[in-house]
Amino acid sequence: MPTATVAATTHPVIAEQAEQFLKTGHRMKAIDLLRPIATTGEDAALAVRLASMLESVGEDEEAISLLERVCRMPTPPMNALVNLAIMYEDAGDYLRAERCLRKVLETEPAHERARLFLKDVLASRDCLYDEDQARDDAKRNQMLDQPVTDFELSVRARNCLKKMQIRTLGDLLKITESELLAYKNFGETSLIEIKQMLAAKGLRLGQGLEGAGYARVRNEIYEKLKEQVGAEVLEKSVASLEFSVRCRKALQMLGVQTLGDLASRTEAELMGVKNFGQTSLDEIRERLADHGLGLRTLEG
């Protein structure tokens, strides 16, 4: 750790005695000599020097506490702020380290050492956050990849999920309650089972369709459909097709603008729209069939 100059102290005699102890290898004697004066907060230079000595003998907590006291002064020494930032960085406290260095640069924008250390702190902080995020993502993905067969579900619920090709917890997050209930032989009892299973892990149906997850799932569906009929068909506007007023209103409520949007929906999503019935559903099926498409099914 960089040190303050002896000349800056208001106790030059004691400071010189401490330096002599250091030169002769008596570091603890130097510390004991400085501690009564340096810890009073009256001599910033001695406090910074003592903090350096304390760090060298492994007394990091006392050194940090001493530097923090100095840095609370109305006009703290720049070297105290820099030294404290270095100790914070070594302790993994990157936020506090950054604050100290930015305080230095507010006073001395061209402070070379502060600028250099700030780059290191920011790089270390970003690296730490990236590692934490990667660990969190890996842990979450491992949980979402867990097969639904690992859980205690009724035979009916298990069979329905199998037929719908719902194999993992992650698959369950990509469908809604209405979609499950719309499936043949899938009732309220099975729904409650699955909701309880997900709740035990802090999850819920449809969670994967929220925010960025929704866009990602829809994009996956779109790419599969594009392999079947091509992008030109999928990008065709539903406004160019002859739909009844009721169908048009339902599509507007769902935000459906293209054939690709429509083909990525399920019967349950459409039937969940107010005043949308079987006649309207048949109409949409017919229009999609004219273009080689159909509504998405939970079988795949």
C-alpha cells in the first residue's frame, strides 16, 4: 500500500522514531508507537502510515477502520482515499472502492493512480457480476431442464403432459392455464397438482411467456413455421384476409398482426377472448389452412 510522507505529519519526532523501528525490523514496536496518536483522528498522515503497517501484518480490519475514519474528514488526503479503495478492492467490495476513487477524481480529475485503479475496480466488478450471473443462469437452467417425470403426479396428469410433449419444468412455463384446461381429459384436479408442484419451486404457469421470455418463445415457434411455409407467407398481414368483424376484434385484442402471429396461437388462447366462439374458431382454421398453416397445438 502507498504511504503518506513523514513530512506531512504534525508529530515528526514520533514519525521518525517509527521509521527507525521499521528500518531495524521492529514493525510491531512502530505500530505500538503510532497507534495512540494515529487513532485519535488528529493526524491524518500518521493514520495513513499506521494503516499501511497494520495491513502488512494482516490487520486488515483495523487498517480499513482507520482509513475510513480519516476519509470522513471534511478534506481527506487523496492517498488515504486511494489506499482505502485498494483495500476495499482486495476485500471484494468493489462498490465502495469505486466510490473512493471517484471522490479522488472529483477533486483531481487527472489523478493518474486513481484513474488506473478505477479501471481495475470496474473490470473486477464486471467480471464478478458476470460470474455470478453465469452461476445463477446455470442453476436456473438445471432446474428448468428437470423432467416432469421426476415429480409425483397423478397418472392422468402425467399422461396428458406426455401427449402434449411437455417434458420439463421449462416446458410448463411456456403454456397457460387455459391451454392446459383446453386439452382433452385435462381437468381442474390435474391443474391444481401442477400449479402446486411449480409453486413449490417458486414457479408458475405462463411465466416463460412474460417479457423477454414471451418474445423468445414466439420467435422459436416462428422459426419452425418458416421451415414449413416460408417467411413470405408468415409475414402476410391478417388485415388482408377476409375475416368477420368478431374475428378481427379478437385478433386485435391478442395483438395478432400477421399469419405467423396467428399460427403461433393455440385454440385456448383464442377461445379465451370474450365473445369468441366455435364459429369464429372454425373461420380462423379455414383461413390458416388456405395458406398451409394451422393453430399451434400442445402436441408440438
